[in-house]
Amino acid sequence: MKRPAAAPVYRRRTPPSQRAGTGRIVVSTHIPAKSLMRMLGPKGSPSAANLSSILTALQMTEGIQFDLALKR
């Protein structure tokens, strides 16, 4: 006896430019939204320059402050 196929799950996809304030980061960094999502995804690997521009944009748009220090 064959089992019935499971009903498909429908999810509404939110465009990357509308996710959690990424639109402002895209405008500030001049990095395309799709590239930004890939960089920050589970398998992403942003370059130091892109990571720096993202952190700078967050500081300017969200008022977040980062304190970085070398640890020996």
C-alpha cells in the first residue's frame, strides 16, 4: 500500500532588502542585498573589508559601539 504524499509547506519569503533592517546596511555599505545575505549566512565568508564596512554601517545606523582589542 502506497502512502499519500505529504502536503507541501508554503512559506512567505521576505525579500533580503526587507529583513531586519538590511536595507539601511545595503545603502550604507553599497553591498548588494543578495551578497550581504550570502556573506552573513551559515556558509558565508566575508572579507575583512566587507566585514569592516558592515560593522561601520551598524555603528552609524544603529548606534552600536564596538570596542576591539588585541589579546596576547
